[in-house]
Amino acid sequence: MSDAKNLLFLPGDGIGPEVMGQVRKIIDWLTKNRSVNFNITEGLVGGACYEAHKCAVTDETVADAMAADAVMLGAVGGPKWDNVERHARPEAGLLRLRKEMDLFANLRPAMVFDALVDASTLKDEVVRGLDILIMRELTSGVYFGEPRGVEDLPGGGRKGFDTQVYTDAEIIRAAHVAFDLAKKRGNKVHSVEKANVMESGKFWREVVTKLHAEEYADVQLEHMYADNCAMQLVRNPKQFDVILTDNLFGDLLSDCAAMLTGSLGMLPSASLSGKDENGKVRAMYEPVHGSAPDIAGQDLANPLATILSFSMCLRYSFDMGAEADLLDQGVQNVLNAGIRTGDIMQAGMQQVGCAAMGDALIAEL
Ligand code: NAI
Ligand code: MG
């Protein structure tokens, strides 16, 4: 048996527990068939935590998340908690975890499965086989920079302003993640900013160039302006492997890249910290979608986004690339076999529920 992998499970609300239940099946399968030893703790987050403790996450759960090798989260929120005071709202639990774990690296892959190529609004040949990864810096930049505000102007009129600030340390830690990920993938990084018109963009390019020369000369690096990147993403997305970018541009470009694939129920994500003094990276994996209250509790949810998030967990936190590949291939095979949940249903395919999709994947493995 390999060392135990300490995993914190936070199913959350709505379809969260349903989709996370399918990940449990995979963990059981891996334990049985791959001799992997998982040590799973389960905690409450979001509305589920509010019901028990009148807060969105407890100090104890935050401490568990900090100590775990990785956190798997379902989704939080729902109409039931719409009128809860702001600090105790379900989203506040998620934000607190991200902040305390210092998860500055937000990874959103955009993958197109052959069987779902029709779900994209783009032409078949443009998106078929697409597999790119956006590395968005999540805890700095213009969403956090000071000064910010709205003020009266001395001569009358008013102004609103934000400030884009990045320190070299913030750029370097984001770039490390992007280069390290590229090494495990297609070995290519596009660093995206607006060095032509922004001082902080010029600085970003300078810092990334220096880090690349010193530590990652074997990885292919290209610099690209953000507006061009937006255009290239819809013109020829397959030219990219890893896109490294700041908080604001990453917000826009990751939504754009997500829609190349056309399907919310299929999109995974990872959020990572830097290395701590022991070389450990804190990590949280979750589907991009929310708690889907409209279909919760009806066994209708697509668990594949959460399962693909777990595949990222295997790959990035547990160094289990072979098992991650197996899982990704399993998802592909299930789709190729025509098995679909309602959200990705197409004519002539076989519609199944959430649990049956999980079972079909296990059968495939
Ligand atoms: P949503 O992603 O929950 O749902 C949007 C639509 O997509 C719904 O029609 C839903 O049924 C469908 N959908 C989503 N995931 C699906 C899946 N796995 N399988 C099949 N269909 C799926 O977004 P919405 O409706 O805006 O928000 C609902 C609640 O979720 C809100 O309380 C919101 O705050 C919360 N939320 C939580 C997030 C998180 O936990 N990270 C992210 C986004 C929203
Ligand atoms: Mg956004």
C-alpha cells in the first residue's frame, strides 16, 4: 500500500452530495483495484453547515482543509438560504476556504470530448480533441488592488477607479504553477497580458521571461496580448496548451474557453496554493457548476464535472497520473457508448440518472 492520501470531502448543498457520491464509488474502486489508501474525512460547508452551526463553514473544517492533502467540494447554495445574513451565506464558506487556504492558482481546463463535439457552438474541426488549461491568478490584481473607490471630483463630476497591482512574488508563484503544469502536459505556456498598454503588464512579461530563462528554459514560452488571446481562443484554440494570466483577463478568458466545450455539467476546476515550508501544495477541486436546486434530489445531475475534478486531484495532488488518465478515458468511453445525463442528452442516446452514470463509469473502469 502506498501512503494514505488524506482527502477532505465537502459535499455541500443541492446536487453536491449526489455528484460527490459518484466520486465515492471511484474511490472504492481505486482502493480495491489499485491498492490506493484513501483516508477520507467528511465535513459540512454552505447551507448544510448553516443548518447545523449557523455559519457557512466552521473553524474546525477550515483547519481540516488546511491539513488535508486535498479537498473535494460539491457545490454550495440554494434558495433556502437566500435571506441568511451575508457573513453566514453559503458562498461565504467557499470564499473563506479559498482565502484561508491562499488558493491563488485557479485552473480551468477546457476539454472537448469527441462524443460531445456537437455541444460546442464552434465548428467540429476547430474544437475536436481540444484540451487546454487556463491558469488564472485568483487572489490579486485589479479585483483587490488599492486604491479603489468612487469619489467626487473637485471641479464637479465624479470618478470611479480600481488599481491593477501585481508584485513580482505574486507573478512568480502563478508562473511556477503554469510552467510545472505545462511540463506534465504539452510543455507550452502562453503568458497573457497587455504589456503594450499597461505598466503592470510590461512588468508581468519581464518577470515571467526572467523566471522562464532561469528555471524553465525547456518549456516553450510565448507572450500574447489578452485581446489577441480572446480572438485566438475562438479562431484556433488548439494552438494553446497552458494559458497563464492575471485575475481579470483570466476571468474573461476562462469563461470564453469554457464555452468552447459547450457544457456546464462537464467542466472541472482546481484551485491551488503555493508550496508551504514542507513543499506541500494546498488544493481544492470542484465542478464549475453550482448546486442546481432545480434538479436537486431527483437523481438527474451530471456527475462528470465532479468526477473530472477528482481526476485533476489524482493528477495534481496525488501524483497519480496513470489513474487520472484511466478515469478520463473511462469518461470518454461512457460518452462514446451513448450514455448521457439529461443536460447532455442527444437524440438516439441512452438517458440515465446521476447514480447510473456513476455505475456506468465504474463498469467502464
Ligand atoms: P447552477 O450551475 O447551479 O445551475 C445552472 C443550470 O445548469 C441549472 O439549470 C442546472 O440544473 C444546470 N446544471 C448545473 N449543474 C448541472 C449538472 N451537474 N448536471 C445537470 N445540470 C446541471 O447555477 P445557478 O442556477 O446560477 O445557481 C444555483 C445555486 O448554486 C445558487 O445558490 C448559486 O449561488 C450556487 N452556485 C454555487 C457555486 C459553487 O458552489 N461553486 C457556483 C455557482 C453557483
Ligand atoms: Mg466569471
